[in-house]
Amino acid sequence: MTRALKLVQARASALLRIVAKDLPVLVAAWLHVFNPSWKPQGINPAALAEAARRLQAALPRKLDQDVGLMALEVAGSVGTQAAVLGPAVVSWADRTGLLAVGDLNAALEAVAWTLGLPSLPNDPEERADWIARTSQAREMMGYSVSDGYAEARARAGIK
């Protein structure tokens, strides 16, 4: 639940629902709408124009004049890495969920649910195989023993 609420709070759910191959086009179109002089590299111009047209229709007519500069700064930071935004958001949400519940098994169960499974495998060998095959689960396992997780727990006052 925490994972889902954090995604909603960050208004990042669209990054998860979009097909991974279309994410760079969406991000490029979003940045292009805010700064029309920016031309992304490696993006199909027709797909960019169509996505930008659709986004433009949903934006407010009046925007702060700094939005274009901020979009240009984000474009420089993101570069060609837009395709990893979806997985990065998932990872952040998974980590937030783990921190909230404090139980790795519960967090792995939640990952299984998000992937459409009724539960984690009960058999230890099957569970280990599932973790090895599932990138979200592997990432969660690694994070659960990292210095970053220990620091996050300490900052949150969790012992």
C-alpha cells in the first residue's frame, strides 16, 4: 500500500503504466513542450511531434517563465537515460515500501503481487529461483543489506 501511495503522491504512476519503449518519447515530448527549442537525440521526430501535440493539449496555457529553463536543465540531466526512469521509479517505490513495513518477506510478497502472482513461492529453492529471475526482487534483496537502507532506517528512527 505504501508503495502505491508513494507512486501516486509523486505523480509517477504514468511512468509505470507506459510501455517501456515509449517512455523516452514521452519524456522527450514533455521536455520539448516546455522548451520547444530543445531537440532530443535518438527520438523519432514524428513520434515526438505526436506525443508533444497530445501533451500540449493537457497543459495550462499560462506557465511560469522558468519552466522552460528547468525543462532544459532536466533534459541535460536525463540525456539518453529516459528509458530507465520507469524502473528507477519502481525501485524507489519498492524501497519506500520496504522501509515502511520493515519486513523483507512482506516487501517481496508485495513485489510478487505487483507482478500478478498470488504469493511468494513457499519452497526455499523455488523462492530463491524466483528471486534470481525477478529483477525487482533481486534489487530489493540487495538494497535490504546496503548501507543506504541502514542509513534510511537510522534517519527514520528505526532500529
